[in-house]
Amino acid sequence: MTPRQRQFAAAAAAVAALLAGATLALLKQRTPAGPQSATVYNEPRPLPAFRLIGQDGEPVSREALRGRWSWLFFGFTHCPDVCPTTLAVLARAVERVPEDARPEVFLVSVDPERDSAPVLARYVAHFDPDFRALTGPRDEIDAFAEALYVAHARIPQGDTYTVDHFSGVFLVDPEARIVAVTTPPHDAAGIASDYLALRRARR
Amino acid sequence: MNRRLALAALLAAALPGCAGPSGIEAGPLQLSEAPPDAPMRAGYLTLINHGPGPRTLVGARSAAFGSVEIHRTETVDGVARMREEREIVIAPGATLVFEPFGRHLMLMQPHPSAPGAVAVELCFADGQCVTARER
């Protein structure tokens, strides 16, 4: 190596180190320790008591969410974009979690008039055979959504209607309390790693 | 139709990723990951305007669905709202993206007997249409 080559090599190394440092700083900013995409509640909020119907037609109460972690998403089967995209993301997120730690996934219908238990059963099974769904009388759905501050509104669309709805994913702990919520855009890796981090923090 | 034109038409039909005579290139069509018999699906794709002037997308249709509309999902404070868009201008050289949680084709009233791969025609104000196909 000539002195000039040596000088150049040293300069190149310095630039590389600078770049690496800057990249690391940027990365650190973007990925703080702890949840990456979830908003974690300061105090876990207990789910309200509810009486809904599962995809198998059987009654489901808050007790069904005890003893296991769950992801809860409000949606409906006549939803072309947001709901299938989110359920597909949740199916991929579940696969990223070790089998013995996998959470339950619940789709809560905000369109119970069109989403009967059998309709929901067929729908959620497409994404994952273990996915569950909740429907029920309109007033029970409304009360449940309201307790979680889940906005939803029926919007006329030609001779039919669509439903605007809160499209966040709630993380519910084994004591049936909401511990975090993730708002879109949803990403499977982020949802899975946030869940695992929060789960570990609870131990 | 002379032979060269026929060949061009054949090529345009065989290569869905290429710009047709309309100057609009339609990328492959992707459907939302809903069950195939879902009452509504969303379609995602990109349209590139290779032509010299702006083009106005005014509608879409498909043999596999009774009705196709162009919609946009807007998410405000986590609440997703879906609204119809009737006219979209694509500037020369610009790309129009249809993607999850954004602009999408809303595919309604699926025909149960429709054959496998879905094709959608996207039609412009001047009456020309381009076809996007599922891979």
C-alpha cells in the first residue's frame, strides 16, 4: 500500500464508521426496546361483561377470554379491504409465535345483521382454522364496542351499506384485560414481537 | 384488421404487464386474502400512464363480478372509512397504486360460476380500457 492508498483507506474506514454509527442511531430511534407498534395502556382495562355468540352458535362470555392471551379485532364479512387484510396479517402473526404461546384470535362482528354464526365460521376458518368469531344481538355488540371505545357506523352504499369501523387490534391478557392496542397499518412481525415482549414483561 | 395490427393485439393480450395501445400499463391484479366466496373482495394493482397526456380513470368492470367500484380506505385515528372515487386523473408518467388500506377496486356480487383467474377492465374517460389479470 502506498501512503496515498493508506490515506484513502483510512478516510474510507472513517466514513464507513460514521455511516455505521448514523445508521445505528437511526435504527435505535426507530426500534426502541419494548413494543414497536402497539400503544400500551398505563393500566390494563378489564373487558366489560358481555353475552355474545361464538362462530359455533354457542354463547360466549368474558370468561371465555380468561386463561389465555387473545387478539381482538372488530370487523365484518362484507368488508373488502381492511378486514381480510388484517385477518391475514393476524394469521401470519400467529405463525410467528411459538406454538405453546399462541394467542386466540377473535373477529367481533360490527355487522351482526349479516354476520350470523355460520357465516362467520366459514369466513374466519379461511384465515386460520383456529380463529374464532363473535356476533350477537345488535345492542350487545354496540355495548361491547362502546366499552372498548370502538367507533363503528353503518354507511349507505347504493342499495346496500358498508360499515366504518375502528380497525385496531386489541391485545387481551389472560385476566380478560386489554393491555395494548395496535392501529393500522398492521404488520405481522410487529404485532407478534410486541405480543411476545408484553407477555414476557408480565411474567 | 391487417396482419400487423392483429399481431399487436395478440401480443397486447398475451402480455398483461405491457402497455396496450391506450398507453396505460396495468400490472398484475391481486385479490384481497378473503375467502373466494366472500360477498366482497378488494382488488389491488398498479396503473402506469406511459402516454403523453393525463388520463382519467372513470370505472372498472369484470366478468367475474356483478359490480366493480373504485374505493379508497381512509384511516383516521384508527377508524377505517371507505368512500367511492368516481374519477381519478393519472398524470403522464405517473403511477396509480391500488393497495391494502388505500385505494382499491371493490369487487361485488361474485359470479359463482366464473372461471379461475379474475380479469378486470379499467376504463378511461376517452372510452379506452385496459385489462388487469390475476397471475
